[in-house]
Amino acid sequence: MVKEKAKVLITKGAVIHEPGNSTKNKTGNWRILKPVKDSKKCTKCGLCWMYCPENAIDEKFRIDMDDCKGCGICARECPFGAIHMEKEEK
């Protein structure tokens, strides 16, 4: 007696139909915490910009809240305590 293997149909996921489309979407609207920068403490060392996984901090060290997910990496990596996280009020 020969057993037949069942066929499993899996739909494709994570298909990118249009490369680069993430720049068109505002993805920061689901964060719970938001970064707040103290300009007096900021030395513009660039660590927040370098470590931000969402590219939400620009070269002038401004935080774009449309892209920020509220992960807090910028606040954790800032050696001067220039960024702290606050609860997002919607």
C-alpha cells in the first residue's frame, strides 16, 4: 500500500509589487511612545540618526513623526540624554 502525500497550497507573502513604496506611506501613527528631543542637550553627535531603524531622523537631527514607530532606540543610544520617550497622546 502506497501513501500519497497531501498537497499543501501556500499563498505567497511579502511580495513587493512596487519597490520603494514605503516612502509614500506614513507609518508612525501606531506608536505608543514618542521621542522628545531636548535641543539644549543635543550635541548633534549623530548616534540617534545612525541607529534609527526607520530613517525617521534626518541629517539635521529632526524627528519625522510620520515615520517614527516609537521604538526608543534613539533615546537609548543618545549618550547625552537629549532624547526621552513620552506617552503618545492621540
